[in-house]
Amino acid sequence: MSFRGIRQSKFRHVFGQALKRDQCYDNIRITKSAWDSTFCAVNPKFVAIITEAAGGGAFLVLPLEKTGRIDRDAPLVVGHKAAVLDIQWCPHNDDIIASGSEDCTVKIWQIPDEGLIRNLEEPVVDLVAHQRRVGLVVWHPTVQNILLSGGSDNKVVVWNIGTGEPVVEIDIPDIPLSASWSWEGTKFVVSCKDRKVRVFDPRNGTTLKEASTHEGSKPVQVVYLKNGNFFTTGFSRMGERQYALWDENLTNMTIQEIDTSNGIIFPFYDPDTSMIYLCGKGDSVIRYFEVTDELPFVHFLNTYQSSDPQRGIGWMPKRGLNVNSCEIARFYKLHTKGLCEVIPMTVPRKSELFQDDLYPDTIGDTPALTAEEWLSGKDAPPILISLRDGYKPTKKSGISKVVHRTAAGNQSNQTNASSARSALLDETAASQSGTSAAGLPVVENACGTALPPGLDIQKLFDDVRKLKIIAKGHEKRIKALEERLETYEDSKEDEEAAAEDDSN
């Protein structure tokens, strides 16, 4: 009888330890949306969390160091007209974040260096091509100003942020649920509601590969691995949760059942260590695995266990981690009761020296190509940086200013998609007139449209200010009523429990 023994791995003893409550972010009105999203995005500078908002969509942006109890009146990003469904930070500029919303738009926001001091209402770029809600935004990993969006109109759009126009619009058979770019960004993969995974060419929209994955009817999530393989999470026909590994031709290499819970599992992939972390919605655990070339290819390492279920989860890029404490991952776990809990994942090492084997060169914040170079057919791997001396962000300039244009001619015959492209980035004009004193993009009206006679701008400003005060008052009343309702429900549960004890 052969004895295989325990598989050796330097990540076998990785452990998670949540920080104390005062080092986390508390008192946040986390969104109650039923959309399957992580609701949180993190970079080395800010943490962004989608919040519950009355009469529109909003998300909170906090500097990482601003921990503790968050003021209920903290400034928000509030430009969307309906609920925000997905957010993602730009990998090449820590001040830029993209958001997709139920109002059918994608907006690009520039956060001030010191964080928000008042509500941010005006995006620097407004992208409109979808006819239904946008639930997916994913930045290109190596190219500047290229963004992918997916909407419930069964359409995936690749955008050039520098011009504000689509590079390609791809019609797919069903709603896109997740997307991931390849290592060099030459292809991207999309999982759809029809349980199929499709690989596309991002420049011309050609479908390169297509295959059915998990047999269950619930959503599938997919990640493009560094070696060209695919990792998916989904459900079996009987409702068990599964993960699976597929080769570059979408041929199954391994598939494994996890448990029988019903929450969607979000995979987070670290290409430096080949580790995958599985975070299930509504779970109180985070499972982590190592992907290798040895059978069975996906090796279970360990589990981080806690007592509270997760409403959403954020994932810090490698350049934002503390290399001095051998931290190899950091999660920002959203609780249902308004807490964003910080959970570092650490490899136990006695030495205080830099650990070369844990921190190979990782993806930096410098794009390998411009959008124009990429569109001309060039490809390049990500530019890597060493973390030996810590991460030092490179200097970034803001996005070029937005110029609003109105197309001439018969506008009644224009479709919504074409009229939506009225908000374009005019790089030539930006180079001529520059930016505002605050360093933010200057918005001009290129049409030269005159204001209506007799329009009192000051009165409009006053009316808007009054409405904001009224809305804030309503929000406070809603909060008070919610707290009263929660107290009433708790007391009712206590009474029912006492009555049950008496009857026994």
C-alpha cells in the first residue's frame, strides 16, 4: 500500500486574522441590492463601498487610514440616477474609479487626492451605449483607458475612455454575469446566464471559444488564469456549489463539489502565488486553494472561519500589502450590519527580512500600452515592479476634460446609443485650455447654446439646496424609523422566545 503523505506548500499555513473594530470601517449603510456583486472595491489609497441611497445610486469612498465609525453624513459619489451595481478602481491610477448602474450608464469618477470633502456629482466621463442596467465593469490590465462593461441588454462593450466611445459592441445570447481579461489583455472571457463561458477578441468582438460549464441554473463566475487556463465557480444540477478548472480550449481538467449552500462564490485570483480565494455570498468562511500543474491541479490549503456572514467583499491589489509582516492578501468583508471588516492573510515567518519567494515582481500601476497603441494591434505583458523597498506610486495626471457636444441635423432620427455619445473627451481642447485651479477637468459647452432669457441661476441653486436639505431630513427620519423597527423586532423575538420557554 502506497503512502502519499502531506503535500508540501509554503502557503499551507496561511492564516487570516481580522483587525479590531476600531481599525475597520463601521456605521456604513451598505446596499441591500439583490444584484450578484461584491459591492466593494479597494486599492492602496481608497476603499469604495456601494451604499443604500434614496432616489438614486451612490457609493462611499474613504481613504484607507480613515478607520473607525463613519459619519452618517459622510460625502458620497452620487451622480447615478438609479442604484449602483458594480464598481472597480482603475489599475493604473488610484484616483480613478468606474461604476455601472441600473440607470444604464457607466461613469468614470476622479476622486480628489485627499478624498471626498463634499458629495461628488459630476463624473469626468459618462459612457452610454447600454439599453438596460449595467452590472459589470472591468478595466484592462495592461492598457491605459480601456474598460469593459456588461449589461442586461445582452451586450458587452469595450470602451476607449480617452475618446468616450466604444471600441466594439458585442451582442451575446444572454446576460453577462462576470468577465476577466487574459494576462496580456489579448482576450477576455465572459460567463453568461445561459451557463456558458465565451472567449472573445476585444478588438473586433469575434467569439474565439464557447463551452458549457456547470450544469446548475444559478450564476457562474469565471477567472482567466495567468497560464491561459480558466477557473470557474458554479452549481451542479442538484444545487451543490462547485469549482472547476478548464484548459485554454475550455476542456475540463477537474471539477469538485464544495457544499450545498446557495450563495454565489466569487473567486479572487493571485497570479504571483497561483492562489485562488473563494468567498461565498452569505458565507462566514473564505476558502483558499493553490493551482499547480500536478494532479488534481487545484489543491485545498485552508479556510478562514468567522461567525458573521459576508454581504460583500473587497480585495486589495498586491502592491497595497504589508510585505514586512508577510501579508499575501487582504480582504475587506462587508457585514450586513454596516461593518467593513479588514482581514489580512499572512504566511507565518520568523525572519523579518524581505521574503523573495512570497513576493515575486508584481503588476505595477504603469500601463504597458496606450489605447492607441493597443488598438493598432500591439500587445504587451504587464509592467512588473519589485516590492522589496515597498510600493511607491508613480505620478499620475488627471483624465482629459469633458466637452459636451450636440450633433447637428435631424436629432429625432438618432438612436439613444448615438445621442449618448454627446459627452466626449476632447484631448486636443484639453491640451489648449488645460484644467481648473483644483487640477480637475474643466467642463465646457462646445455647442455655445445660450441660456433661456429670464432664467434666474441663483434661484435654481437655492431650490437645489433646499431640496437637498429636505432629502437629508427624510434620510434621517428613515434611519430613525429603521432603528425603531429593528428595536421592535428584537423585543418581539425576545417575547416569543420567553413564551416558548414558559410553554416548555
